[in-house]
Amino acid sequence: MGILDASFHSLFVIDSHCIIQMVNKKSCEDFGWTKEEFLGRNISMIMTPDVAANHDQYMKNYLSTGIKKMIGTQRQVTARRKDGSTFPCTLGLSETPNCELYCGFIRDLTQQKKSESDMLEKNKELIRNESLVRGILEASSHALFVIDETCTIQMVNDQSCKALGWTKEEFLGNNINMIMPPHIAMNHDQYMKNYLTTGIKKMIGTQREVTACRKDGTTFPCMLDLSEAKGSGLICGFIRDLTTQKAAEMELFKKNKILQEKQDIMAGILDASFHALFVIDDKCIIQMVNEKSCEVFGWRKDEFIGNNINMIMPSDVAVHHDQYMKQYLETGIKRMIGTQREVTARRKDGTTFPCVLGLSETQQSGMICGFIRDLTEEKDHEAKIIEKQLAAEKLSNDLQANQGIIMGILDAAFHALFVIDRKCIIHMVNRKSCDIFGWTKEEFIGNNIKMIMPAHIAANHDEYMNQYLKTGIQKMIGTQREVTACRKDGTTFPCVLGLSVTPQSGMICGFIRDLTKDKAAQAALMTKNSELQMHQNLIMSILDASFHALFVINEQCIIQMVNAKSVDVFGWAREEFIGQNIKMIMPPVIADNHDDYVKHYLDTGMKKMIGTQREVTAQRKDGSTFPCRLGLSETKESGLICGFIHDLTEEKAAEAEILAKKRLAEKIIDAAFDSLFVISERGIIEMVNRTSTTVFGWSQEEFIGQNISMIMPTDHAENHDGYLERYLKTGFKKMMGKEREVEARRKDGSTFSCILGMSEVENGGTKQFVGFIKDVTIQKSLLLAQAEREASDSLLFNILPEHIARRLKQDPSHIADLYNNTTILFADIVGFTDRTSVMSPHDVVMMLNDIFSRFDYLVDVYDLNKVKTIGDCYMVTSIPTDELENDGCSRVCRFALDMFKAVRSFNNTGPRHGQINFRIGIATGQVVAGVVGTKRFLFDMWGDAVNVAARMEQSGLAGQIQVTKEVVESAGPEFNFERRG
């Protein structure tokens, strides 16, 4: 029972009727009832009403069918305390064979659920942070590389693959110099080696324009930004392609990871304490309490904090308490500090209770810490013991005074009495005979005594009596013997028969004592012994199934018992543990003094570790150490100390990993080229990166907690909260998931153009909004200049042939060339002067524009060079070239034929001033070509071939094409020509 009472879990033992037969001390602490209130009551008292209503039926079903649903398993259920509150717990049930008892251990999961919830939130936030970082990196418009100290690539993003041409698999594990031009790549590892040797940063922490090399061998200029992730040995580099001066936006889903501070860890440990805790300052003001204080006294934590500690004292003590503290601060004499004393405390409802107060002073902070142990149950228990002792003494006195009477009553009441004569006829019976056998006194009197015997004995009984009367030999008389008796209903039962003869009457008197209960008691005793053995085995099985290592030691610190988890955690076998000093599991610095700590406790009774939980360091068999939480309790009757050890290695490693990932994520985000803002549903800034402070001029401290409208021009800032509120109500997205060009405002009041990309993330049921802002001031200037340049180039290409225009851009000096093989075409409207003399200027221009536009289209179709129009004359040439063999002449001829098709199409439209006709002349030969003038450039041609082509047109016929002999020879066989006379 000492070990069971020291257990961290509640124990209940019930019978087949669900009646509680045994509980341990933890059951009373967890549920609020005393042991006396538990014992003899149905186990459904600790269940919620919906479960309690059906529980007895569950037991009946099991006893009827033998089907085990809960027995032999562990299941998470809900339990109910005396005050009606409920809590989650794990229930483990087992059956003790042969005695129909059922043992249940209940482990309160309240703290575990909270820890699981906290850890779940941590994991969720870690996943969100990792997803956020990866989302940011993958959404980045810039290539990202993370390398180690050997220049080996550890991570790249999708933009790296797009920008450089390799896949992620081809990147990972290779040297970063794969993306450098050869003359840089050959020296890069030496640069890294110099940095690692000297610590001098040349590139890290700066931005520099360099040249990068793609997989296909092409190079491009880029901006390289390097930063070092401290503690990880990794170097992160962002590469922004400067070729097109364009950058994509990153989508960020980010929420800061809130690490659990040491103060929170300590508060969790103190909240798990069995006793109330108070921490006060030198003015007696409460600075901290634990959950147990709230349970014991009835105030909430916020009602405690900031109030004087005398609020928990009776009024006669409270009025003097501040004076006691003042005297201690002035004199330094400790009366209560460092001791334990029994005092009286006061609850919120005004009731008082006895308690033990232990005070200690923290050296550095000057705070005073007090633990309060409620003695109410102990006092009640002592009072009940005294009451029982007084009742026992009174009963003993009463028994002695009435012993004669009581013995007579017991003799007459508890055993059946029969008086028979020598013929075995019954003359007298007592009431107990009637109760036991079932006949009435009238049915007994006058009948043979063998009526109460089984048939095989009854048949011979009269003969036994006759032999006794003849011989006088007493076989049964004067003795007690175990025999079998028979009731009226025919059932039999074991009994002890005692016979004696009354000297005067010769009557034989027999007392019969029913042994049914004695036999059952003997069977129960055997079962109890078996149960105790099984119970002991059960306890060991339960302890071996514990999640934590268990040690039981005596006052000499010698290990008496360990569980299986202790063997798993520390590496020694049970045989190696038993009989050894417990300091074998401690580091030397603690082990050297441990026996003195125990001796001091035994001498003074002052508990420093017992009854608490504390984080310590333990040592395994192989000499390695690990952090753990130690909880100690003392079994009062046996004098043994029980300790549970919970290995914290995985929890500590998880916390360290989370912290490292958080720091790396923060550095990667700060290395981004674009500004990052994370805001709440109310538009309050919760996070910014380093680029934001550079671009806008505010520090991170000035940003955090302010409304995002601070970076907007006044006309937008006034309405922004309304936009956000409307989105949260309607869910209609105008900006979310999109990019838009907006105006932003700096700290100095100046504004600039930027691209804003917004996205939404869910975080624990609340929304956050992530925005990336890219300053496009320079980009817009470049785009404007490029647009102007393209407009200028387009105009130039419309005036001059493309190859001449490009030459003129590169060299603005005069262009003059000789071409040996150029075909020239002149076309002229027949009768143009007479026709236009009767037309308005508008009609003339509209007519020429219509027909010449049709010719311009054909020029592009046949890739020719339109030289000029002079009035109604249209001049076209092949593209000037030095090559003697080309198809320029044939293309000009096809163009000429299609010109007449265009004229017929024009005439078919029914022009207002009648149909028109053309003369066309073509010649080929040597020409001189060049650009004339400095304004309104003209690419013109001169030479005999030009003059001949003009004469071919002038002397030609309407609707005909007149060509020279050289044209006929150059045009090719696809054309047919007719010779003019």
C-alpha cells in the first residue's frame, strides 16, 4: 500500500457488483472523496451521468458472456470529481483470477492534454513556418542557393532551375562553382577557404553584380546577395537576373514561432506541484502563484497577483504580518524562513484550515517563496482515529460488564440445539434450529432426530443408539465432530456436532454449528492469499508498464525495487540495480553529496525534493548523461522513498531544433530583395523584414504594432481599414492572390511606385495577410526609356530599309554604297493630271492613299524596298545587295503583276471619279544608294538602271509592264515576255 499510495496514478479495486473495495491516496487527491467515502460505494460515483447510468449493465453483460471489451486494455475516458467537474484520463482495467475482483488504474491526462495541445501548436507552427519559408522561397522571383562550408549545394528553389537550366537533382550535392564562368569557378573554393581561415567577409553581407553561367554555357549579369546563417555553417545566396530587370513576387505564409520561455516551463512544473506555492516581494506583494494555490484558496491567479499575502491569513495574524517582514528586513533574523511550521490559513469564502508553511528566500531576487500543505485531511483522519479508539474502549468496557449475558445470548442464538431421549425422539429445539433446518418447533417435537440426517446415515442411526445403550461405549458423546446435516428442503450443509448426556434425565443434548460460512471464509482466505500474490504481481506489471523509470530506495539510499523502464532508460539490468546505492545513476558532482542530503533530511525532517518535481541530470551505465524530470514521494509506513524519472531528451532536442529552424527562416526572409509585411485581421503589422526598413525608412520597432496604412498615401490610408473589414465580411477578393501597381509612402513623406502582391494564411482559426512590395521606380524609368527607344526604332524602320536603319543607328555618318545587281520598278497613273484637275484635294489624297496602301501591303509580302512616291509615281526596288545570284528580280516581277490585280480590285469598288490604269517599267543593273540629308531621312538610288526603269515606264503602254532585256534574262522561266518592235 505504501508503494500504491506513492503512485502518480489513481487505483480502484472493485468486486463483481461494482462496489469499491480498495483505493489509494492518489484517488482521494484526484477525485476529492476520502477513502471512507469511497469504500462500499458503487464505482459509478466517479463517472459522468451518461456512463454511470449503464455501467452496472456492462458488468452484468461481461459476467454473463465473458466477452472482454475494456478489461486488459487501456482506454481514454472522462472521469468526474466530487465537486462535479470532469477531466480526461486513461483507464487501464485488469481482472484478478479466482477472486472476481477488478483493478483499475486511472491516469489524469489534464496536464498531458495541455502539453499535447501545446506541442501540437508548436508542430503546427513549425509546419506553418517551414511551409511559409518554402512557399516564400519557391514563390521568389530570384534564384536561391544554400551551400555548406565545402561549397556543396544543400538547397535550391524552382527559380534557380528556371534561371540556370539544371534540375534540382542536378544541383543538389554539386559544387556551387557549376554556375560560375570558368575563370571564377577555378578560384572559388580558395575564396571560401580564405574566409573560413581568416573570418574576413568580402562578399557575405553585401550585394555585388557578378556574372553567372547557365547549363547551356551562356552567361548573364546578375546581382548576388550573400548572408550567413549563424550556428548552421550554411551560406544563403540570392541571385537576381539583371538581364530584363524583372522580378517575380514571393508569396509568404509566415507566423513567428513562439518558443516556450524558461519561466513558462518553471510555471508548468510549479502548477504540477502537490502543494500551494506563493512568491512575494519584500513588501509582501504576491508576484506568482501556482494552480494548486487557486484550488486550495478559491481565488484566481489574477485576483492573487499584486495583492498583499495577508489576504490568505486570519485577521489576527494579517494585521501584524507586514511588521514581521519589516523586522526581518531590518535585522536579518530568520524566524520562519528556512523552517516548516503549522499555521492557520484563510480561504476566499472566509473559512480557515490548518496547514504546514515552508518558507525560503531566493538569493538573487530577494523574493520569498512559500509552500503551503493543507492539513485538513490529515487532521480529520487523526480525529477519526481518536474517535474510533474511544469507541473501542467503550465497547470493551461494555463487553466485560455484560459478558455473562452476552455469552448466553450468543450460545442460544448462533447454534442449533436439540434434546432427544434414548429412543432418538426430539423433545426440545431452539429458534436457531428452526432457522437453520426450515421446520417449525411443532414439526420437530415428537419426531426422530434422523429427520435432519442424510438418508444413508439416517438408516443406521437408531442402531447406533441401541449399541450405546447396551455397551455404554461413547463414540460421539462428549466429542465434537464434523458431519453433514439435511434441511427440510432436502439440501445438505457441513456442520460441527457436539453431544452431551444430562446426568439426571439421561437426555442427550446436541449443539449443531453451521460451518457453511466457516467453509466460505476458509475459501475466501485462500482466495485472499492468492489475490494478494496476484495483486503484488499486478502492481509490478503496472509499474513495469509505466511510461517513466521508477526507483524505490530505503533510508540508506539502497535501491529496493526498479521497473522495466528503468532498465531501458539507464542500461543496467535489475540485478545490477538491486542492492546498489541510488547515486549510481547520478553524475559525480551530485553523487558525491547525495548521501549527506538524505542524512540531513532524516535528521531534520526538512523536505526539499520530496513531494516536488524538479528537472535534474541523470547518468546512464555507459557514462552518458541526459536531462530528466524527477518526482519524489515518501511512503510513510515503510520509510521508503519512491522516485519517478521522466526522460526529457526528446523534448529538449525538439526545442533546440525548432529554435534553429526559426533562426534560419528569419535570416532567409531578411535576405530577400523585396519588402515583406505580415498583418493581422485588423491591419496591425506583426512582422517585417530587413528590406522593409531599408526601403521605407522606419525601424522594425517603429513598424510592429502600427496599422499598415502608415505606408500608404493619405487618400488610400483613410479607407484601408474599411476595405479590410469588407473583405472579412464578404470574402470577395479584389487584391488577395493578385499583383497590382500601387503608390507607397516612405517615412520622410515621399511616395514611390511599387508592385504589391497579397496572400492570405490561416493561423489557429485567425487570418493573417502577407504582402510583398517591390519598388519599381527604376524599372518604370527603364521601361519608359525602352518604349521611347522602340517607338523611335519603329519610325526609323518605316522610313528606311531595316539593314540600313540598323547601320545608321550604329554609325550616324553618311551611308553611300554601290550595288551591282538591283531591280528597279516605276509605276505611274495614266492620265493622272487631267483626272485630278477636276477632283478636290481631299479626293486626290484619298484615292492615292487607297491605291498606294494596297501597293505597300504587297511590298511587305514580297520583301521589297519601297523607295518613294512622287505625285502619282510609285518607286520600288529589290533589296540592294552585292550578290549576283538572287531572286530579287523575280520578286519585283511578281509584285508588278499583283499591282494590276490590286488596281482591278480598286476599280471594282466603284470609285467616284472613274476607274484608273497604270504604266509600269522595270530595269535591273548597277545602282548607287545612300541616305540623303539629316532630317526626314531618305534612302535614295541613282544610276543608269534607275534612269532606264523610269524610261521603261514613260514609254510603256497603259495596263502593260515594259522591261529591259536584262530583266528577261534575270527573271527566270516562270514568266512570259513579248518583244516590242
